[in-house]
Amino acid sequence: MKSASAPTVRSLARSLGLSHTTVSDALRDKGRVDPATAARIRKAAKEAGYKRNPLAAAVMSELRRSRGGTFRGVLAAVDIYEPQRRDPHGVFHQQLLQGGRERAGELGFKLEEFVVNPAEMTLPRLDGILQSRGIHGVLVLPSWFAPDWSGLDWSHYAGVYTDYIIERPALHCVCCNHYRSMIGVLAQLAERGYRRPGFFVEAGRDERTQHRFSAGFRSFQETRTGIERVPMLVTPTKNREEFAAWFRKHKPDVVLSHFTEVIDWMESCGAKVPETHGFVSLNLLYKTRPCAGLDQQPRELGARAVELLIAQLQRNELGVPAWPTTTTVPARWVEGPTVRKGK
């Protein structure tokens, strides 16, 4: 059976001489359709290349229930509880969710959060809930450790991961552009006269971004004229003594780090911020005092991820993508009292 246009339930019904309801029920395994007839319908649908669009089906179902009211489809934001993580479901996740919910609402959808944990919500249970509720769009929130979401039956879902890399399964990703952000902030500091920037980071944080912050830092040091090289300080955990020894030995004139307590450590070594030295936070969501730094724009990341997810549903692209893509959003520079003012 061949058709110039994409086959529909109605075109299949016409070609088979059956009612639209019979064909629809057979394809959805609903209703009382004779097994032999159902098998004939499914065979014809497969030969015609018919693919059921769950989003369109949900829209029509909702429209029938609401008698023409506005449809608001449901998307799932899923997270894994990690007791080892220092800030489980913290402010970054909350901002991602807020941006995702706002954009989903603007596009006629609702974003609901689900947290997988051994005690209350296992992956098989989540899979059953999503399928029973007809939820086909899954927004995967960042994990500190390599996430494994292969327990979901992804043939039913379109998915987007809101971090750099996910391999089980390999989904489309939306994340901060750490490399470009680092280059941008170092250029900003160079314009303000800083010549010996230093970078202090925990090894785990650098690894999570595939070393993109450190790669940007090294690249800027090697290619920017007039910048003196200060070796990075990469430690397993935050360590005041190691930092103090590094700071005194290499004498950076500005320090970039995720941890604002570093300002106190610098001042205990004789620095005066911002008179003699500068400090830049690489993620202002976690600042404990006013400072200059980067807004990694988690709300924007959540919004972009939802846009990509809804676009997949509209194209009926369910399942693990053959060619996963990565969409990046640069962080935004925010002025603060810990660096010299720009011109």
C-alpha cells in the first residue's frame, strides 16, 4: 500500500473498508476489535509506514473532553535523588524548573517534576506512571554523577538532558557554554588591567563539564598577548591550606572560582579585594556574599530545553536520537564589588 502523503487513521480506514473507530481502536489496542481484523489493520499500517503521533492523539482527546477548550499537554521533569550530592535538587535545579515551567506554559504545556529514589519512586514505577498518563516529553535534570536513565522505555518518549553529556541513553543536551563563558570573562578582566588570572576548581566540577572551564582558561593564557601564566589549582575538595600555598607562590592578581569563601582566604594572605586583587564567581547562584561573576542562566537553559523537547513531540520524534545534539547558552557577566570597574 503506497500513498503520496503520510498515512492517517482515516486513510487506512478508507483503504481497508473499515470504520475510523475500528482502525483507531486496533492501533491503540483499545476496544473490542476482532483479533484477525486487528492483525490486518496493524499489517496494513506497517506497510503504509503509519506512525502514531501521541501528541496529536492527546490533543484530540483533550479537545473532546473540554469541548474545544485550550489544550495543555503535560511534560515530565525527572531527577534522580543522589544522597552523596552536596546540594540535591538545589537552587540550580529550581531555576531550571522555573524557566522550563514558564516556557512550557507559554507554549500550552504543563511541566511536572518527578524524583526517582529507591524508597518511593523507582524507574519502572515512573515508566508506568508516564505511560499511563500519556506523558511523552521527558526533561532530564542534571546529575552530579553519570546518570543512567536506560530503565525507561524510550520508544515512548522524546527526551532532553539539561547538562553536558548523558550516555545511558544518549539524548539531546542543553547546557551552559563553559568554554566560551571562560574566554569571555577573562577578556573582560584583561580589559580592566588584570594580567595574572588564577583559576581554582575542584576536580569533580571540572570533570563534569568535560574540562571546558579549564580548557578555556588554558587557551586564553596561551593565546592572549600580555597575559602571564599562572598554573591552575585543581584539588579533590576545597582546601584552604592548599589554596593559601598556591596563592602565595604564584601571586595571581585575580582569582576565578565557584566558592566565594575564597575571598576570605585571599584576604587572610594579605590581599585587599578589590583594591589589590580581584575575585570572580563562576556561578553566582552559589555566592555567599556580593561579588562579580557569571550567571549561568539556568532559567534560560530550562526554557531552551523545553522548546527543543516540544519541537521533538511536534515532529513525532520519539525514542533515542540517532545523532544527539548539544545546544549551548553562554553565561552572562554580572558586575560586582570584587573587581575593578570597567571603562
